[in-house]
Amino acid sequence: MIVYGKNPFWEALKTGNIRKAYIKETKETDEYKNILKKKKIPFDVLKNTEFNEKFGFEAQGVAFESNLKFKDEYEIDTDVSSLKIAVLDHIQDPQNFGAVIRAGHCFGINHFVVAKNNQVNITPTVVKASAGSIFHVNLYMAVNIARFLERLIKENFFVYAADVNASLALKNVSFAEKSIVILGSEGKGIRPNVLKRADERFYIPMYGKIDSLNVSQSATIVFYHMHYF
């Protein structure tokens, strides 16, 4: 996969996720060349016009090939005393997906599970929206979210769901050491078959004249609460 942008480049570099880089001829070219040579990563330096034609004006002068991909759901190490997992149920907007990952990583949530179908894939837009934090987290794909939850419940995980129709406010939730929080899609929320697997449902109290936040905004609030409370 081709990824672009300065933040993704530097974060991918830290985690060894660059196979080959493409650099636009700018005043920053030497900095990129020196670090890539030091890391023994192959690269091409392209003229301004050629780079823009190939990667677009939003690439910020650097693009690279990455091995970034989803892991299998069974690769999660569940035999631990403490682990926080975010399950994203059919998130289809790439900006929101990337922003959720960014928020999670900032508050120590580094395991994300998505469904195999009806879920946005890992794209350059997702990577850029995550500000490169996607290279520091674990992304897993589950064939069936409901069955995944059932399996982890048997391994002593407690499942929470963000639900606007819940009666319990987030501020009154105390997350277990082994916790899973489910966040739903922008339009439809959490599917009923997934929602019924939750041990506890909560809502985020709001006091404005609109009654909803998008999923990335909600995730930021939830992840903050999970980390500090």
C-alpha cells in the first residue's frame, strides 16, 4: 500500500514500516535522504511535477510503500490480567476511522477490532487521519463481531457499548481490567445482534441543542474515561 504525508512517514519509520520511499525535491530532501540511507531503506527522488502527478498535492512531499494490514482476530493475546480493546462496528468513513485510532492511541487503547465486511479498509486517508498513530497500534479483523465478543466473554472480558438509548451515564461507568468497548457506525450505530452481547450500555451526557457526536468525537471521550477512570 502507498501511504503519504509527513507524520505517517516519521511514525512508520520508527516502527520499521517503510519498504521504499518516494521524495519530492524540496529543501527537506537531504533530511529524508540521510535518514533513509542510515536505515538502509531504498528511495527515489522525484521532480516536483512527477511527484505531484503520482501522489497528489496533499502528499506533503513524501510517500512510501508500507506493509500495514489487519491481523487475524485470534492473534490477540487474551491471556493477560489487563487489556482494553475497542470494537468498531461497521465504521465506513475513513476520516473517522483514522481519528478513532488516533484518539485510542493517545489514551492507551492500542487494540482495535473491525468486521470483515462493511468496514472501511486501511487507506492512505485513514493513515493520515490517524496522524501516523496507526503504526503504533494493533488492528484486527473478525469474521463475525458477535461471535468474537462471545469468545472473549468466555475469557473473562467485560463488554461495554456506547448506546444513545442507554440509561447509564458514562461518568458512572467503571471499566474492568479486561474491557471491550463497542462503538457503532456513524449512521446506524451498533447493530442489534452486536449490541445484545454487551454486559453494560452507557450514554454520553450532552447539553447542547443537537443530540449526537460523530464516532471519533465519542471515541475520544470514551477512551479518556477508560484511561483515567
